[in-house]
Amino acid sequence: MIGAIADDFTGGTDVAVAFRRAGLRTMVLFGIPANDEALLAHDAVVIALKTRTVPAEEAVTASLAAADWLLRAGAEQIFFKYCSTFDSTPSGNIGPVADALADFLGAGQTVVVPSSPEHLRTQYMGHLFVDKVLLSDSHMRHHPLTPMTDSRVANVLASQTARPISLTTHDVVRGGRTAIRADRRESAAAGVRYSVIDAVSDDDLVEIGYASLDDVFVTGAAGLAGGLGVARAARAARTQQLVTADDPADLFVGARSAVLAGSCSRRTLEQIAVMQESHPFYFLDAVATPDAGALAEAALAWFETIPENVAPLIYSSLAPEPLRVSQQLLGVDASANILETAMGLISQGLIERGVRRLITAGGETSGAVVTALGVTGGLIGEELAAGVPWIYTAGDKPVALLLKSGNFGEPGLLAEAVAPTTDAETRA
């Protein structure tokens, strides 16, 4: 089994999807569970934390606890997953967490591979690109929490760790796994602890995956998880060790659906606009009602007026200018806290009222909903869009969750997610 530690919830589903695509039966867990039940029936287990922007000491403590739990549950290899834009600040958290995990696992040299070509994030000559634009020139330059002003991954990492770093350039990667291993052996002999590796295609990532197959510790974005998953699946197939089991999607055929959207990304705003054309919708106005409980109560009262065969949209997403005004009036933290708490309360109320397929848009919204529902994890199912899988929970009242990162999916994704399902469609 491979165990992965992700620094946020949507990133956890993203890396879990990459493993599943490679043929690994994959479970995602939200937070560190209290026990090890049933984990040995999986090829990959992902623990999704919320450590990207917390103080570095907290991120290290949580990540070490996750690694310890995964090892005790049978993991042979630990994967530390961060965002493909290498989101971090000069104080962390990528460097401090990687240092701590490497020490805990007794790792030698560790690969650092943020490339994820599927998401238009690639690294060439050490520079990270976002949709053909240098990271330092992209929208991430102005991120409110983790502004990325240097596209050179080794430089960003060097600001967070004192350990030696080298760059494996794309001309080496083109030589395949043998060339990558040779380059890494040479740099490791020179004392290098982190090998930052170029990758511009999925084929590159598969070669890096094979070259890292026997490492006790690897780090990267979902792209490397895909490449490593291919390598692990090929090895498991040769030894007939892949896990197989039924898909639980049939349990949710015809189940009632609802959407909760909190992301203010351009793509989510587009998806909301498309859904509003054919579905009832309700806006959570925190400025007019700056009370989470009252917001939730009003939204649920509105939900009860809707026919049971209709899937609603409840959203708090705002375009940039209205968002700026709202944050000025309420404060950034207060506004976020009100809306996230309200979304959690609404999700509880929807489940109590019979909703069994719940779609969320936005990382913070997804985290609030998962926490409020007490969801500890689930089995990764089919993707509705790249990086957006259904997650099937267990228990007496199982729920199908679709946790969508803000920028993921085509404009019609939310409307498609709530479309009625039939047994034939589910099995297809």
C-alpha cells in the first residue's frame, strides 16, 4: 500500500483520483482516523489534512501523525502531496513538512516534482509554468495567502529548508528512468537531499515514477501521483497484488441531489450561472444576515419549498467587486467564518431532509461540509471531470460526495452533477 498525505481536502481527492486512474483501489480519509479498519483492502490510502496555510509547527505535527498512522496501517511508501503551484511562503509549509517527514522515515534523497500537465502546470529548466506562463507572472503572484513571486522551484524550497537541493533538468528526464536514477545517485553521493525534477508531460512523470518506485518517501503534486501510480500498478499486476471490489455507485441511483457553492473563482461563477438557467437557487447574503445560524435556517426553509425531484443550488460565491465590498464590511476572516459555518449547518440539514448526493464547489466549502457531516473518508469513484471524483462514504446512511476545487471542471459541471441518474448510466 502507498500512503499519501495531502495539505488540503480538494488536493487529497486530486491525488486520490490520480492513483485510481492508474488502477489502484483508493480510499481518501479526511483527517487522521481513530483506527485502522479495512485499510489493508486498498492499494492506496490518502489522508487529506488542512495544513497548507497553518503555522509550520502545526503542519509538521499533523503530517507526522498522519505518516505514523499510515505506516501502522501498512503503507510501504509515503507521498507528501502539495499543490502544483507549489503554494507556500518563505517560512513554509512545504520545506518544514518535507524535512520532518524525511527524518521520520529515514529517507535519503527525496524527489520534488510539482508538475501536473493535466492542470497545465509544468516545470522546465527549474522554472514552474502555469498554462504557459511563468508562475511568477501568473495569477498566483497575487494570491492573498501564498503569493508566488519566484517561478524557480529550487529557490522557493531553499527559502524553507537548509538542506542541499539539486535540479534534474529535462534533458536527463528525456533519457528515461535509468538516466534519472543515475542522475539522482550522483547528486545523492554529493550530499543532495532534495532532487527537483523537470517534467512537461505525463510520460515524463511515469519515468520519474518508475525511478522513485523504491523510495520510502516522495513529494509532488497529483501529476507525480499519477506517474508513480502507473509504476506501482504495473508492479502489483505482475505479482497479482491489486485489490478488486464492487463499485458502490449503484447505491445512489435516483438519490436526491443538491449543490453548495462557496468558491469565488471565475470557473465556479460560470458553473453557477449555467446551473441557474435550469435549477432553483438561493444566495447566502452574509452582509444582509451576518449570522451563520440564521443564514442556514433561512436556506433550509427555502429548500423545503422545492419539489423533491428538483436539485437546488445554494451558494455564497461573489464576483470580485461584490466580494471586495463584502469583505470590507464584514472583514475577511469574519466573512469566511460566517459562510463556512453556514454551509456546514446547511449540509447537515440537507442530509436530514433526504439528500444523498451532495456537490460542493470550493476547497474551504468542501472542508466545512466534510467536517460538519463528520465524514472521515470514502472510496474514490468515477470522475465527473478531471480531478473531480465521486466519493462514496460508508455507514448506516452513506452519502455520495463530489468535492470540486474552485477552478476545476467545465461550465456545465454543476448542472451535470445533479442530473438524474439511472442504473444503466451509473453502470456505464
